[in-house]
Amino acid sequence: MTQFLFRDDAYLQSSEAQVTAVTPDGGILLDRTVFYAASGGQPGDSGRLVRADGSVLAIATAVHPDGDKTRIVHVPAEGQSPLRAGETVRAEIDWDRRHRLMRMHTALHLLSVAFPFPVTGGAVGEDKGRLDFDMPEVPEDLAAIEARLNAMVSADHAVTTEWITDAEMEAKPDLIKTMKVKPPMGQGRVRLVRIGPVDLQPCGGTHVTSTSEIGALALGRIEKKGRQNRRVSVVFAEG
């Protein structure tokens, strides 16, 4: 298992770690990591691993191998020198990119409040995010919805995490907003993200600690993706 340092501190940008294994195609497993692995619509982190001799290995992304949510593989960019199991490295994420993903991921939680419809999909981007909703018709008052979205941002709601057991999660299905993606269960507990008094839902992603850190938002395109499926995009207003 990999120790996921980002779960306790999403603002941790680097950490010492030991290489526990290297996959046949060069993927690197560490005993602990600050790298978030692609999951739940949020891309994996990029960054670098610094070896004891000071040389640098660029990391293109991080993934869960074969769907194993207990481990993270750091995928090197092309042309990198291989590492060996047992080496000690310093893992460093691309913080500017991660922070924008944290802001956008939290913004999408607020978007699911502004549009109170079942969620059928989503994706977190550095500049734009989107949620797909089971929404028969597009609301007419989009300006009012955008204003409500930004009011939640400026309200400076605290963003916190908590854990409940698998059994508690099963007893509270109303917490799950996504129709197709269910929270990972089977490890005994499920992580919840709470945004002040406005939202509570299971999520394993990284988030800012206050909604005001997101910054002003603007609704983007709303696209029809099926008889009742509508794709709603949101962007950072500063561009």
C-alpha cells in the first residue's frame, strides 16, 4: 500500500519517499507520496522525483495500477533514466497545476449545488471543469444560477473532510450525487468532503480549504449530450 499524504494535507508539495517497486514499463511505486492519482474525474499530478545525487526524473502523471485504489504508480515522462527499488527520492508535485485543479474540483462541488440534478459524469481541468446532469431542460435563469454559484464562493465556506464507515455510507445513499460512479468501498471507510452548510458528498479528490480560494467563476457552454443529459461547463472568471 502507498501512504497517500495528500489526503491529510492537500497543500503538501513535496516529501521524502522510498521506491518500493518499479513496474516492467518503468512505473514507480513509493512508500508514501504527495502525488494524487487520476481518479473521480481529477487528473493525476505531474511533477518530479529528485534522486539522492540531485538528478531529476520528470513524472508525467500518477495512476492507480489496474484499478487498485491502495497503490499509486508514478509514470515517468519519456526518455527518463530508470530508478531502482530501495532508492530514496524527494517527490515534488507541479504545485501551480495542482492548486488550479484543487480550486476547480471544489468549484464543481458547488456547481452540483447550483444545479440540483443527478450527476452522470464530470471532469476537472486546470482552466475549465464540467459536470453532466440528468437535466431534461436547461434552466432559464442561468444568470441567477451563476450569481448563486459566486455567492457560495465569496461566502468563504470552510472545506473540510471526514470519514464514515462503509455501513454508514450504505445507510446514506442520498449523499451520493453521481448516478454512474459510486464511492470506493471495501476498505472499511469512505471519505466525505463538506463545504460549510451547503454540501456534503463522498470524494477522494484534493480541495482548497475555503471556497473564497476558488476565485470568481463563470458558467460556460451548456451542451445537450442525450435526451435528458446536459453538460454544464464552468471556468475561472479571471481566464
